[in-house]
Amino acid sequence: MSRDALVIGINQYAYPKQLAPLKTPEADVEAIAQLLEKYGDFDVHRLPYTIKDEQRCD
């Protein structure tokens, strides 16, 4: 059975006053991805898309 994981680093939040921005979201996501590949035998898919300041996912 294959194991898949999608890792996404988010640093722009709908409620920025409640959540402080991460300092290194790209590095954090990459570290998690590598751990999943190494120890969890996951096929990890990274989402390298960056959302511009004027765009927001709701």
C-alpha cells in the first residue's frame, strides 16, 4: 500500500492578529517532508506555490 503526504507551508493567515507569522515556513515544510520520507515511508508531494499579498484563499 502506498502512503502519500502533501506538505504545505502557510505563512499568510486569514486572521493575522491571532497567529504570528512563521519565520521559515519553507524550511519547516522541507524538514517535515524529509522526515516523512525517511521514517514514514511516504511519497511526499510538496506544494511550492506562493500566494501573493493581494491574493488570499478563503
